[in-house]
Amino acid sequence: MATAAPVGTTAAAAYASLKLHITPEKFYVEACDDGADDVLAIDRVSTEVTLTVKKDVPPSAVTRPIFGILGTIRLVAGTYLIVITKKKKVGEIFSHAIWKATDFDILSYKKTMLHLTDIQLQDNKVFLSMLNHVLSVDGFYFSTTYDLTHTLQRLANTSPEFQEMSLLERADPRFVWNGHLLREFIAQPEIHRFATPVMHGFITMHSCSINGKCFDWLLVSRRSCFRAGVRYYVRGIDSEGHAANFVETEQIVHYKGSKASFVQTRGSIPFFWSQRPNLKYKPKPQISKSVNHMDGFQRHFDSQIISYGKQMIVNLVNQKGSEKPLEQTFSKMVNSMANGMVRYVAFDFHKECSRMRWDRLQILMDQLADQQDEFSYFLVDSEGKTVTQQEGTFRSNCMDCLDRTNVIQSLLARRSLQAQLQRLGVLHVGQRIEEQADFEKIYKNAWADNANACAKQYAGTGALKTDYTRTGKRTQWGLIMDGWNSLIRYYKNNFSDGFRQDAIDLFLGNYSVDEVEPASPLHVKKDWKFLALPIIMVVAFSMCIICLLMAGDTWTETLAYVLFWGSASFGTFAIILYNGKDFVDAPKLVQKEKMD
């Protein structure tokens, strides 16, 4: 068996302890690690970034501690430096500290804003609020000594040269959310140790005990920054084959030096389709008729096979109603591709589990069991030798790749964990994870927390169906909470997701601010009906209520008034609904066509 390369290395670690010194001319970032003398000097006028030493920092500088450089970005007012100002320790992976970044600061290179017009000042303020919005979404993680962007199996199959690379250089670009912000740092290898790659998603770590045997159990979800966005505005794939809401989830076990891992992925149905908000509760999905779907589809699965090996697609969408064409097209395209490395299973989650029959999920688990045994999992023994490799992954999806998907992923992960813990000797022969009450509680809550994190980042609210993930059964209270979350999703998807999408596009570099651009895309003139129709509807509805409360001389007169104003309010509402796309909060920075 091959010997696995070390999963983490400190040879090319980023600096862990930093101080920011601010002068009117420069930002100085001082490395405070033991034995370090490096200082990063950033010229606030020329924006040039150079290395210097501690004695060059002026004593007059204003000093504060920081915990990492997220990067730089250009807005209307010029360049800004984004730094991590607070962090919280999540735990340790193989003695490497893992941190969650909990607060940030956005610092302007320019000392004054007097060079800006009122409109430019307003635009700059909006762009800053977009950056702050992205940074306020929970789930930014980093380590200065461990590569969080790769799975254990990928790290074990790397060369010694790879192990010596800086964290920034070796990171998987799919999962580095500040890759665009660090573009100037990437070009200068001598300053890589000042740059911290940050992933977005979810990490939880638990020290657990079964049969008196202690082991570490971890769950890591990495969100891709390619085709990132919000629920209804980013669906399907792009021309490069990147799928919307693509998340790689890895479950890790560490016991007496042995390490085991099981990887799954989720991602939007990988052809060109959209589902634009239009004020309806569930907009009808539209499959594009003007593009060659197979090109992007093929690219998507080619890259999946290179990264993960064999693919088992688990499609959980409804097989009737508006979701049916998506399932049919997906199935047809897999058959057309005729690739022996890609298999397909469709399971109508809502139909099979209707009327609280959640025990029927076992039908799917039994259907996938042989495939899961064939894929296996990754295992390294205490001597660093690779015992087994994971030969393929399950690629699960529903419409959003959130609620149904997470339920199935947690069941597949539990089955893999059962096999791993038995092989490691933690579980006795015949013992089931479900019987270990303390661990089972930790396991279910962690997967429910993972669902909530992914859902908040994509849909704006917590996940649905987490009562099943947490307790193993569907509850009436869970249904009520799902209804509440669905209402919040409806509001956000229609009235605030345009701003959220713009914020993500700005942060990831899909849109770049042009300082000399005369007309900002932020200033979109609204059609007259956007203001007039809602006002007419509210006035008409109010008059209808007033007429009911303040009855006229005769009931026929009252009825006539009520019918008139009721008809006016209903008619106006119907016109608004018919023109729904004009009333939703749509993205302004990146053209809609580019996101389809």
C-alpha cells in the first residue's frame, strides 16, 4: 500500500499573529510569529505592495491586532483593504487550529472622499454595504497551517513539491472565497505568507466516545465560489460546467492515529435552466431552448470524474408537476452521454415520504447500498499507509440542493460511518450507530446545523425538514417551522435577493467597479407602474375595508361600494401578479443573461 503524504504542513504556513500599523501614507502589516521579521508595506497612494522589516514601521503609526488579510478590492472611492478583526476557534484537525472569522474591517486607502460627487459617494456607500452584507453571512473559516480546501484523500495523493507550496498557491480555487480579493498577492510569491485563503460553508468538530473509545468526528462543507449566488437567480450550470450551489461535504473520523473520510457532493441540476422570481410562490422552472446543453453537461461531469472518480447521481425532485421536465431531461442527458463512470437514480422524495412516511427513505438507501460499498471510503492507518481509497461519490440534488438533499446525505454518511467505526474497532460487531444515544444526538444535530448553514447561505433562511434530521421523525412543530421558513424565503427571494446576488458578484469579482464609468448600473429607472400599481391596490383595498366598516344608508349602496373597491384592488393585484418580474428585486450588476 502507498504511504500517504502528511495532511498538513507548517513549512509554508501563513502568519498566524499579525499587527496592522496605519499611517497617512501606508498600511504596515507586521508578522508577529516567533522569529519573524517580515512586514508587508502597502502604499496607500500607489497601491504598491512590498516587503520591508519591523524597524521601518514609523513609531507614530496607529497599531491594532488583526488575524488575517482577506484581500483588496477597488470601489468608486479607490482601493480598500479587508482584514479579519475577530476570530473564534472551532477546534483542531490533526493538531492544526481551525478558526471561524467572525468580524472584518474594510479600510480605505484614500484619506478623504472630497474627490467624489454626491452620486459617486452614494454608489460607494451601496458597494460597501454589499461587501458588509457578504461578510455578515456566517460561515467563513480558515487555518494558517492546514489546507482546508482539500479532502484528506486529495492531500494524501499529492507530491512533496505540493506540500511545500504556500497555502494560497496550493488551495483548490473552487473553495477559496477570497481568491479574487487576493489576486495581487498571488502574483507575488514572497508575500504569500501574509495571505490567508478563506473557505465558506460549515465546519463542526466533536470529541466523541463509544464503548469507552474516544475519537474525533468532523463534518466539513465547502461551498464553491464558481457560479455562486442566491436561490432563484442562480440555477443550473454555466458554460464552463460549474453548477449552482455546489457543495463538497466531507465527514472525517480520527481514532488512534488512523484517519477515515467520506466525501459527497451536491449541486444544481447540471444543464441550462432558470427559475426567476415573479411574485408567485413557486415560479415555474424554464429549460433553455437556445443552447447546447450537452457541452456544459459533459464539462461538468468530466471535471467531477477527475476530482472524485465515479459518479452516482441521486435526483430527488418531484416526478410530476413543474419539476417533472427537469427530471426527464436529466435522465435523458445521462443516457445520451453514455459514460460508464456516471450512473443515475431518481427518487421522488415528496411522493415517497408523503403523509409522514419517512421510513420509506430506506427504499432509496437499499437501492444505493451496493454502489456505496463499491465506492468505499478513504482510510489511512496510524502509520500513514493508505488502506482504502474512495472510488466515487454520490452527487445528490433536489431543486435547491438544500433540504431533501441534506436528509439523504446524512443517511449515506451514517452508513459509511458505521462501516468505518467497525473497521477501526470502535463499534463491536453487530452494534449500530443508531443505538449509541449520545453519539447519535451529536450526529443528527451536526447534520441539521450543516443543513441550516448551507440554506442560509443560498436561500436566506434555515433549512426545511431539519426536525427529521435532528430527531429521526417528522413532527407537527417541524411542519409549522417549515411553513414559517418558506414564508421568509418567499419574501427574500422576491424582495431582497437582487441585492444579495449583486453583493456576491461584487465580492467574488464577477463584477468589477469602474471608477470612471459615468453611469452606474445601480441607477435603474423603475417603470411608472412599479410605484403606481401598488399604491392603487393599497388605496382600493383600504377603501373596501372602510366601506365595510362604515356602512351606507342602504345595504345595496354599501354592497356597490364594496364591490367597486374590491374589484379595483383585486384587478390591480392581478395586473401586478401578471407583471411579477417587474416588481421583484432583480440583480443590477451582472446581466441576467450571463447568469442563465
